[in-house]
Amino acid sequence: MELEELKNTWNLINNRMMQKEVMEAAIIKEMLVAKSDKAFSRMTNYDYFSVIVCMGVIGLLTWQMNRIYFGPFKTGIFLLAIAFLIVSALRSIKNLLILHKINFSNPISDNIRLVQNYNIIVKRTRILNYSAAIVIVALAIIACLLSPNMEVWRWVAIAVSIVIGIVGAWWEYRHMYRKNIDSILKSLNELKELEEH
């Protein structure tokens, strides 16, 4: 009789331990999904914001070009900047399409693959965007040097714009993309480990 009671008690304790482990794993999984979802939301919102800003600046540059004729060199710079902004908007739309494919009801390995693809795209386009921005800024400075009677406030505005652009590009990559991508990949890998156990 005592042996039977001891066996029942042991089975009861064993069942409770298994339920506790399952519940802890579910809580950890839910926390990791929430953390990843928050990072996805930040990147998605940022890409939507990027598309809106690009379209707004394209409209502003187009309006300025139609309002005043700047000559062929400066007009070419405006057109190059508009082309750069169109490519940037398309890049953000492509990023959004990738981000919208990521779903936690899908297998985790698929989500990891999509995040890694997103990471590769961000790295490649970052190099192209910075190169194009440097060319546009260099051409704008050449255009300013060729302009007669360039006021000091315009040089100050150009210098401040360059500094803001450099700081913004650094912040965008380090704090928006790199930090969130690393966080998502870490969470997805931890979720994968949980599923394997």
C-alpha cells in the first residue's frame, strides 16, 4: 500500500514538474515573440516613414524645379536627387514586403531566413545609398562653387545638412536596422532552441 501511494505521489509530482516546464516554455516563447514583434514594428514603421519622407521631398524638389530654372547643371543635380529618392522609396517598399512576410505562425527557420535576407538587403543598399548621397553632395558643392555671389548662410546650411546627414545615416543603420535585426535574430534563434527541446 505504501509503495502504491509513493508511486502515485511520485507520478503527481512528475506531472506537475512537466506542466511547470511546459508553462515556463510557453511564457518564454510569448516573451520572445513579443520582443521580436516590437522590433518588427519599429522597422516597419520606419520604412513607412521613409517612403512618406521620400515622396514628400520628391514633390518639393519637383515643385522647386518647375518654379525656377536653375540651368542644366543644377537641374541635373535635382533630377539625380529625385532618382535617388525614388530608388530609396522603392528600397523601403521592398523592405516592407519582406517584413510583411515574417509571421510567427510560420516555421521559425523560414522567419530566420527572411530576416537574414532582409539583413543582406539592408547592408547592400546602405553602401549604394551612401555612395549616391556622396556623389549628390559633391555635385551640389561644385554647383555652389560655380555660383557667383554665394552667400555665407548657404554654405552654413550645406555644412549643417552634411553633418545632419552623416549623423542620421549612422543612427539609421546602428540604432534602427542593426540593433533591431540582431534582437530579432537572437529571439528567433532562442525560439528555435525552445522548439527543439
